[in-house]
Amino acid sequence: MRPETEAELARIIRTAAGPLTPIGGGTRLWPGEGQGARLDLSGLSGMVLYEPAALTLVVRAGTPLCEVQALLAAEGQMLAFEPDARDGSTIGGVAAANASGPRRVQAGACRDAMLGLCFVDGQGEVVRNGGRVMKNVTGYDLVKLLAGSRGRLGVLTEIAFRTAPLPPARATLALPGLTPAQAVPVLTAALCGPHDVSGAGWLPGQGALIRLEGLEDSVAIRRAALAERLAEFGAVEPGDDALWSRMVPRAGAGDLWRILCRPSQAPGLLAALPEPLALDWGGALIWVALPPGTVPALPRWSGHATRVTGPAPLTLPATDATVARLNASLRDRFDPRAILASDETCRRISPPSS
């Protein structure tokens, strides 16, 4: 099914007799998702409104992310957050997954740049929330609720974003030869200083990486000060700015796991894991590949781990009972028939009323 209008999408959902899975580029599905009939949202694409002077963009959810970025770049702008970019991704998929790249440590997540949205809930009702300006405080903030909901509460059709000027200069510093555990104190030192770091991560064979962005003179001054600050950890060398696109690894032979934690807890988790594929957000995000079907034996920590590729959905630790009740209550409100249940849980679908 490929709806061309919001009204057509609402009718499809309202009359559906079985589960549906909204799909943009299909690049962000986790194990167990995509079990229902697929709703191809590529027909709901295109720019609705772009006001560069107001730093505001309104775009339909099925628009390819690359088209959004090209439009903004032509005006010397970018999205006010850094997307977790993947080939073929749509802007709606980015918002539905709250997919945020290395700049999250400075600029915040995708949800922090979303000003408003429009979506169709599980009853086929069209809902609008938020606005097209930065100072909009009316009503309940459904924007934050829908961001990262992965299509379980509603199908995004239109999103308003805050934009930002492209930084005229950037520089990456590298401390090669460090293990992941050795890199965490380096990243913490960089982030806790006055250097306005826009990326702090680690990659195999590259060591610790720190990114600075902004006006050329400012970047030069901060780069010199940061290199002096980090000299106690090892040799500081110029790094490759292109490496930041590798902070989200692709699936390989094993199962890919995404582990979130406090940076202070990262060394303990790393000791229980094979060498990671990447660290990001100062060590708060760990990407690691494990043999198929393997569950990591992790110490207790304040965070969670999600199997991103593999045979079945799995999140560790299990969702707290209180949070599970809140999630179920939200689903009951927005999708009482579980039409949009995009994983293997919760099937309460009844025939649509005539």
C-alpha cells in the first residue's frame, strides 16, 4: 500500500483488518519489526515550507533525508541536530527512531529540533501538534512523545524542524593507539572543558576522536587549547573529518548491539565485551557485534542494550513494570486495536466497524 495523501493514509488505517508497518526507506527496522502489511510512505514526500531566515523547515515524512540535506546545504544550512545518516533513509524514519548522530553531545537529539508534527493514529484520526516556530508552547507536547516511538503510536506524515547555519570550519583531533577503555577519560576531559566539542567518540584503528566546529578563528583557538589539555593522555594528531560517518556501524556477520550507559560506566561494560565497533557520545553509546544469538553478560548499569540485528527482538534489562504499564496505556490511547504494533507483541485487532 502506497498512500499519496494524508486522507488516503487515514482511510487505510481506519479500515485495516490486520497489523500495518509504516515504511520509509526501511533502513531502521529492528528484529521483530515489520511483521504487518507494509505502508510505503514514499508517496508522502516533498517540502511543505522552508524559511531560511526563520531557521524553519516543514517537510513530509516520506522525503529522502539526502534531499532534505541538499536543500538546506544550498542555503548554507543544516538540520539543527545531526541525523544518524543511512543510505536510503527518509526524514520520517529519522524522526520515528529519534536517530541522532555524534553532534548530540552538543546540539541535542532529533526530538530537540522538532517543532511540530502531523500524524495519523491507530484509529485513522489525523492529529497535529506543535507549530512552525521555535516558541510554541500550546497544548501537550506530542512531538517529544512521537519522536522515537518507531511508529507504534502513529504514522508521521509531516514534521517541522529547526535548522541551523552550516559551521564554516571544523577540525578533528585524534589520539591514536588508545583502547576503548583508555579513550573514555580522554573523551570525558574534552567534553567537560570549555571547548564546545561537537563530537567525541572512538573507532577501531583510529583511537579517540574529538570534533570542533564553528567560526574559523574560534576553531583554531579551541583546537590549540584542547590539544594542550589532552597531551597528558598521549600524542594528539590531526584526524579525518570523514570518520564521523562511521560512528554508526553497519550489520556484519554477527548480531549488532546498541548499548546506552553513563560514560563513567562504559569501562566496566567494555571489560565484559569484545572490542566494540564504535563508541560515541563520550562513551555513552557502545556499538558491538556478538556471535549470532549471543546475549551479552553485562554487569548492572544505568541504561539498556538493544539487539539491532538478529533473529528476534531483545532489550536488556527487561522494561520496568511501571514503564511497561505507561507504554501500554499510551498504546491503548493512540492505537487501541494495535493496528500499528510494529513488533511481535500485543495483537488486539478486531474487524473494523462498518
